[in-house]
Amino acid sequence: MNSWLQVDPSAGRFSWRGSAVIVVVIVCTVVLVARLVQLQVIEGPSLSAEASQQRTAVLADPAKRGAIVDDDGRELAYTMDARALSVHPKNLLPWMEERHELDPDDVAEPTERLEQIIREVPGMLGDGAQINPEDLRRKLTSDSTYEVLVRDVDPDKAEAVAKKFPEITAERQDVRQYPNGAVAANVIGKISRDNEGQFGLELSQDAKLQGIDGSRTVDIGGSGNVVPGSTRDEHPSVNGDTYHLTLDVDAQTYVQQATQQAKEKSGADSASVVVMDAKTGKIRAMATSDTINPQGDLDKQLDQGKEFGNRTVEAAYEPGSVAKVMTAAAAIQEGKTTPDEVLQVPGQIEMSGVTVKDAWEHGTVPYTTTGVFSKSSNVGTLMLADRVGQDSYDKYLKKFGIGQSLDLGLPGETSGYVPDLNQWSGGTFANLPIGQGMSMNLVQMTGIYQAMANSGVRVQPTLIDKVTTADGTDIPQPEPATTEVVSPQTARTVVDMFRGINQDDPTGVQQGTAPAAAIEGYQTSGKTGTAQQIDPDTGAYSNSAYWITYAGMAPADDPRYVVGIMLDNPERSTDGTGGQSAAPLFHDVMSWLLDHYNVPLSPEAAPRMTLEAQ
């Protein structure tokens, strides 16, 4: 028998205790081994993946937003590199304590370190930084996991702060700049703090301007910082496209200022002006009054009545007599009259069951066809329209693009309205030839005169000249559509006829409706317009509220530029004098354009035309 079993009774209880301990140890070992098998073999892969996800992060590499420039490459909108300084307040003090313990000589204890940041950072950023010590203290000591201390910081200053205080992170931040303030802001628009387009081209072309963000995968350490050398799966960003516009920032600046002054002098609710190249249809200026400055205090400006919109394409209105040029073009093209034909024009006319009068009382007057339009006689215009006929007149409306989309690339563009021929009622043809019963925006109205100035060929207006990718590749833009509205001979005849609108005569007999639009040394051609607005209370035409329009070209002998003007319910003329005329504004804008672009003087003055036979 083995000796280890031969024990005395007094020693037996210790032997059995030893055995129990051994059993417990064996059981614990088995349980531990089983747990290890469960963790490493059964649950190991899933736990490893979960741990990897906890320390892995995909960081975005934002693309740089493309610029918007004028026809000479001058920046209207661009993105400036900046930085946003941020912290993780919840982990800030523990991290400060850890750094102090590692380097007590160079890193102050947390409380003192915090005061040092609050005291020194504002001074390091300079006077332009939108930060003060109390805001800084509140953010640094908050319970949040992330706080932005200040935005729009110069990269060099931000780097200096992050280098001295590693607790603060300098994050990339793109800042959109509009260097010309309110100039062309109605066209360009603006973006939000999140780099999303809100108005204008910034909105309509947002996807291409934004570009494509890149990304990279990294590992994050316990302190919340990126583990060095862990970057992988990198996808570089693609910066946004650059938009080259047809606008001339010099012309836009002058025209916008003149438009604002005209609005204020005339007492109008608003004013808008479009400048178009007569040959190409390219828009050189597109101005509206009360345009907001995206760089300024937006709330304050909105309270002052400033606007983000672009009325030149968004607002539709009845053009009034300025649209009579289409009636003139149709009548000449169809051979229904000549410039010197004398028409016996009564004071009123019955047409399709509707009685139409001229704006002034008169008996039968021997107006020439040139005089009918130079005096802006509704009765004479309808006499000529009746010769043209409804079917033929409707054809010309379509050729001039009335009621058709412009597709300029801007948001909110209106196509205007003209009723289909099969929907014309008895009075429709008594309204359309004199510019009522249809609507259009200012660019469309200007385009009518561009067609006449371009030998009868309407060129689809353009605003976006070309688009360039970040690598310098030009994206082809479609050629603007062209339509031959009338023959070159007809266009020349009509342009010459409409020189009579600007003709002056001390007796008043041979004077047109807008001698104030004439420019010394240049032949000019154009047309005034007055259209009744709709009274919102009655739904009928108002006798007190009007749209006042003007469209014209110069030099009339070889047109270079076309200007269209719209005033919403002015009390006076655009120079502050009596009447309700946009002619003085045309004079000022066109005079500036001719001088700015060094357009030669007309070789000779326009001949005197007979408006009323004697």
C-alpha cells in the first residue's frame, strides 16, 4: 500500500483540502481554456472585425469648387483655402494630463495649459478672427465630443496654432469668395456654409462646380488622432469645373450701377437691363436693381429690400409697344407695306369685336408706316397687322422665339407666354400685335432686337461661353441655335425705320417717342413700350400701374450692341424728369458701351424721316 494514504487522523483533513484545491484549479483551467477557445476560435474573426471597425475611419478629401470667371478670365467667384480650428473637449483635459506627465518641463499642467490657450490663441489669429476669449473658454470646457473654435482662418496662422497647441486641430476649410461684391451676384448666386449652391449659377451648375470628393482609410488611435503610416485605399478628389461666362465684369459693374440709379430716380419698384452682342447673342451684362452682396450681412440686406433673384430671366411681363417691331418686320417681309406708305390712321379701330384706341386723342392722321411705329400708334399697327393676317403673324411670333425656353443655364428661367393660334379668341389679335396678351422676360425681349440687328438672324442668347475641367480640358459647348426670322433686306429696312423713334423735332410733328435715347455721333434705332399691368384686385388691366420698356441698338448703320430695359411701375423717367421713359437710361448705357469698346462713330447722321405726311 502506498505510503501517502497512510496518514494519521489529525492530518487527514489537510489532505482532503488539498485535493479540493486541485479540483477547483482543474475546473477553472478547463473553463478558461473553453473561454479562450470560444474567443479565439469561435468568436475571434467577428471580434477582430469589430475591433478593426472601431479603430478604422474613412476620411473625406473634399474637392475644390470650380471658379466662375468673366469673358476675360477675371474671377467672379472662386474658392480660397482656409482652415477651421477644432477640438475634442471631452478628451481634452485627460490628454493634457497625459502630455504633462510625459513632458512636465515643456507642457504645463491641464488647468494652466487651458488658460494659456485661451490667452494666446486670439492674438495668434489676429484682429480679423471672429473669436473672443469667453467663447473660446466655453467651447474648450464643454461636454461635447467636437467643437469648432473658429472658421475661415488663414492656413499659415492655423498651422502656427496647431504646432504650438497640438490639442487643437487645423481642418481644411474652403471659403467661397465673391471679389466684386454685389456685381453680377444676381447671375452668380451664392453657396451655403455646406458648400451647396443656393442661387444663380452656383445652384444650377452645382454638381459640376462641386467636383467629386476623394477619400482615404486610416486607423484612429486611443487619443483620437490618426495612427501614422495607416493611410490606405486612397481615392484622390477631382476639383470642380471652371465656368467661363460671356459677361464683361466692367460692363456689368457700370450697367448695374446705372440700373440701380435709374430705379431710384424713376421711383420704380424695380429696374432691369440686359446688354447683348448684336452679332453673337452673347450676354455682356445682365443687371437688376437691389442685388444683394453675398459677402455682406445678408439678413440686414434682406431687411433693406435687397434680393438674390435675377429678374432678367425669372420675371415675365407684357412688353407693350416695344414688341411692335415684330409686327413691322412681318408687314415688311410679307410685302404688305413700305416705310414711306401713308396710312390714314383714325383715333380708334374696331378689330375682332374689340375697340382699340391710341394713347392720345386724335382724328384721322396721315402717318407713314415709319411714323406709325415712331409715334407708337396702336391703331396704325393693327391696320398693318390685319394685312399680315393671324396665321402669318403667329409664324413670326414663333420665329422670334416668343414663349420658348432660353436654356441659359440659370435657375428659374421663365419661357413667357403666347397663346396657341387655335386658342385665340376674338380680341387676341387686337392685343398681340401691340405687345399685350403675351409675356416674355427681358432677355427674350432683347433677343428680338438682336435678330433685327443681325440682318434678320436670331441667335440663341448665351451666358456660358465654355467650361474647363480641373486638368485644363475644355468641355465643348453646343453652338447656339440660329433662326432666320426675316431677310437681311427686311431687317435693314426695319432698323432704318425705327431710327425715327429717336428723332427730334422742335415742332413735335416729326418727333419720335424717345429722342432722349439718341447719342451724338451715332445712329441709334429702338422702340419704347408701355404695357398695363394686371390689377390684382379686379383681374383687369390697371390704369395706374405700368411696365415701361425700351429696346434698341447702336450704331444703327452697323449694329454692335443691343440693350433691353424694363422698369416696373416707375413714377418718373429714369433721369428723374417727368413722364415714364426708359430712354435716358438707354442713352447712358449705350454711350458707355460704345466708348468702352471703342466703336467707331457712324460715318453720317441718320437722314430726317417723314413720320407724318404734310
